[in-house]
Amino acid sequence: MPDPAEICTVKVLLMTPSPTDLYRGPAATVQRYRAGLQRRGHLCELFGSTGEGGIKQSLEGTIGRFKPDIVHAHDAFRTGLQLLGLHSPWVVSVSGEDLNVDMVEGPHAPLVCEVYRRANRVLVPSPSSAALLEERVPETVGCIDIVPRAVTNMQTGGTDLRRSLGIPRHRVLILLAGGLRPVKGQHRAISLVRILRNAGVDAEMIIVGPEQDAEYAQGLKDLAAEESRIRILPAISHERMGAILMDADIVLNTSLDEGMSPIILEAGMLGRPVVASDTAGNRELVRHKETGLLFDDEETMSKCVLALVRKRSAAGAMGVRMREEIKRRFDPEMEIDRLLSAYAAA
């Protein structure tokens, strides 16, 4: 493909994991890609996202009708496998699940790695993801583009989580958002509220997200049922998440592995205090004791949360620094520039 500066109009078929109500993060990312590309005058279609009453088309039929210049799959396992054997140019974005679960375990792992080998370009969110992918699939060396996820201003009006759930303003509210599946590690936070209350802190935790692993979700509910002031809510629309984040005193991330967490990006954009697990992906976003706090285990997690509760001014200052850094590093126009460069190289 030509250099991005020489591109007039590119026809891009964007593939998103489905059902989109389960994979809200990838769906929001793909929607953002489409909006940014269309803003630049390019033509885009989505595959895998079917509205109510819509007829789901075959990939072959969609490609034959739309005739894209390039196909962009988000998530190698859930969309990229469909492109093996495609002769047209195609690229794949690596998800955190791809990198930390799907390519290293289970019967489909060799196929996921094959997606990376055959893609014209592989898009990753961070240098650490690129290094890990090159180590595991050496054939990707020279074919990787780093496209950090952008974050845009979120709506913060609407649903008041505290009021709707009867949570008083003085109570410390901890928000843990993300799909309910093992890699997200929500089980590690179950003891947190009890520890905080034993330390004299009036606290409550809300866990919110779609049930992406039924067995894990049920086990988490069983654990939460034994703890007071822990509630598990179903997925909340992206349009409402800004208001939910603003209601939280602390946004918690407990992932065992992480690519580039959209919740941390969104919380950071709103200046919310963040406590996150010390993974390579989270270290790309959070500078310990400067823009947030990172923890290694459950004991350290509790100490980090307590530190922010007891030093509200320090927590607020971290949130301000985080917001300024997120704005500087994750600009939506820069994201589209990187996308177009990757397409040009495909």
C-alpha cells in the first residue's frame, strides 16, 4: 500500500469480536477506529457487530460486496482465525487475552500463533507487548506496529451509582470493572473490603462487567455472597461508564496479565485515583507513586488502597498527574496516524 501521506481514500473492513455485549472493550476500540478513520475521509465497515434485527452476513460475502483495501481484525483468536488463507492485505490487533492466554494455552494456541505469522502487519498497544510477541513468535520481527490505544473525553452525566444503590457519600467506593474471567483476577479483591473495615474504613466495592466465563463468574458471585458490601453488577454501557467512574473514590485493576487496560485509560482521563496490579501492560500506563499505585499481591493491594484512602490529597494529586499524562500520550489523532502507517506497510 502507498505511504499514508499519499493515501486519498482507503476502504477498511474492521472486524470486532462478537457478541459485542460480552466484548465491550474491543467493540469500543473498533468503533473508535471507525470514527477516526471516517473523520479522515476513509470508508469503513464493521463485521461482527450486528444491530437488533440485523442480518449477520458471511465474511466472504462482506468482502466480496465491500471490496476493502485492507481487512483489520481485532483479536487474533476471535476474529483473526477467519482470515487465514485470505489473499487480500490484512492486519490483526493483539488483545491482552490473545497475548497472555490464547496463544500460550489450549488447543487453539498454535492457530493463534499462525495468525501472527501470516498477518501482513501485527498491531500491539505497547513496546512490552511487542517484545513479548517477538519472543514467542520470532517471525513477527519487523512486522509489528505499536498503536497505543487512544482515550477520548467521556460523558459524566446521567446515572448516579451511589444514589441508585443507596451508597452514602461518606463511604469509600471502590470500582473494579472488566469482564468476569480468570485473567482479570477479580477474586483477588474479595477480601479487600473486610480488610478495610477492620482498619476502620467504611468501604464498599462494586464489581461490574459481562460474564465472559460462566464458571468463573459463578465462583466469584459465591465468594462475594460471603462478604458484606461487595456487589457484582452486569455490564454497563460505555456511555454510562464516565458517570460510574466519577462516583468511584478508587478505580481498581486486579488483572493477572494485561495488554493496555481501557478502564485505566478512561479512569486516568477523568483524573480518578488508580490502584493496579503490577503487570507489564499496567506499567505502561501507571507510574508507581507518581500517577497511581501498583501492587504485587493481595496484601500489597490492601496497603495501596489504604494509603490512598488515608491521604486523599496525595490521591488527588496522582489523579491530576495521570490525567495530564494520558492526554499527552494517548491522543486519538495520533492513534489514527499509527493505524494508517500500519495499513500502508501491509
